[in-house]
Amino acid sequence: MDVQTTFLDRLFESGLLIDTGVDGLYGRSGQFEDVIAAFERLIDRFGGADGAEAMRFPPGMNRAFFEKSGYMKSFPQLAGTVHSFCGSELDHISLLQCMEVGDDWTKDQQATDIVLTPAACYPLYPTVARRGKLPMSGGLFDLQSYCFRHEPSQDPARQQLFRMREYICMGTEQHVTDFRQRWMDRGVEMMKAVGLDVTIDVANDPFFGRAGKMLANNQRDQNLKFELLIPITSVAKPTACMSFNYHQDAFGAKWGLYLEDESVAHTACVGFGLERIALALFHHHGLEVKHWPSKVRQALWG
């Protein structure tokens, strides 16, 4: 924890991150944003020729879609819902009185139809399903969104609100697993270009509870999830900066994603944790971009 806190303090002192008083909720400087923008351009150079359809959703999603996704079954500890005041004038007076004396003023807030987006791809599946059948050549989509996960931490690489860039592939099993392997190879090549040493390892999602342990074991046994790991605050426990996920036909069956031959579409995705990648670059090359190796600056800014 000391290493994490020390790195976080250095990020605050340099102005790269801005303290808001809440663990895992930070402002970012212009320099930090410039690094993320440069890395996104690098992503485009590697993946742009694939012809993905770009979509951008807000960091909130339809609560009905969220409920249907099954996220609360697997990750209730990470979810964030949006609540608002829906009371009368009298209720408002009561709310203000609670705030004045330091009581819990949130107890009468009611859930809205919006839930904070847990992963950039979640709004995509119902959107594509409404279009009808996918061609046999499948579909490829490019997404980027702020995402929320409730896991407050002083590890700067574990933020509660962060950006995720994703490519999502839909099609046959062979098509989407080839896509995933291609991006695993590209991921290593990209990180090499910016001077970062990485490892790729099989992984699992943080499923909740005892049943979750079984799901996690199954996910690992079937090699459904791999992560690209880079040491940021720990060499022993490097940070996942990219993930490569094969969902089999689970999302296809859930959302009614079909190919032209009536078969259920398989899906796979590659995700980039943009803040984590920026932090890895600052950790390994220093907090002053002008002092980074020329090869790294060339790869990012040309």
C-alpha cells in the first residue's frame, strides 16, 4: 500500500492527477489527457484499417438493459445506480433539515431509469440486436466511455470512474476467436512500441460470492479471459491494462444476436484501460513527458 500511496502522492504533487477527496475519483491535467489522446491515436493506427463502426455512449445506461444484462447477479459489489429526489415540497424541507444537522439526507432518494455504465460494451448489445440479423461476415464496433465500478482504493490504477476503449466483434466462433488472438498479438506490439514490458496471462472477472468462485474457475479453465499485465504499483501483482474476452454465445443468446443463417452470434472484445495505460507510461518513463525516451515520444506523437 505504501508504494501505491507514494505514487499517488507524486501524481498529485506533479499535478497530473487532481485530488477530489474521494479515493479513486480524480481530476486529470492537460498533460495526462494528452497522453491518453496520443495512445488512442496509436490504437487507431493498429485497428483503424479493420473498419469498425464507431459509437460513443454516455457513462450512464438504460436501467432496464442493465437489469437484463445480469450484471447484478455477478458483480453487485461494483454497480453504481443513479438516484434522485422525487418528493414533495414538504419532503424537500425535511431533506434540507437532515442536511443541516448532518443526518442521512439520501434515504428517501429514488432510483432513476439510469445506471452508471460498468463497461463500455454494455449498451452496444441491445443496440445491435434492434437492427436485426448480422451478416455472416459479422460485425465490428469501436467504443469508448467512462465506466464506473465501486471499488474505492488509494491505488491510482484502481479508479472508480475511468475510461475504457473497446473493440467488440460479433460473428461465428472462429471469426471472434481469431479477432481476439489478433488483438493479443497487437497488444504486445503496441506496448513494445511505447517501451513497456508486458506479460499476458489467463484471468477471471471478480465474480461475487461463493457461486462466483465457481464462475471464475470455469472462466479460467476455458481460457475465456486473458489480461495484458504491466507493473505499475507492484511487480508481484502487475496491473491489467488490457483484457481479451471471449463470451462464447452468452451475449448473443441473451440479447437475441443472430447471424443470417439463424445461428446465435458469438462475441469477443478487447478492452484498453486508458487511465491505467497512461499511469504505466508515467510510472516507467517519468512524470515529465519531455524526458521520455525519444522512441516512445515518436510512437505516440510522431
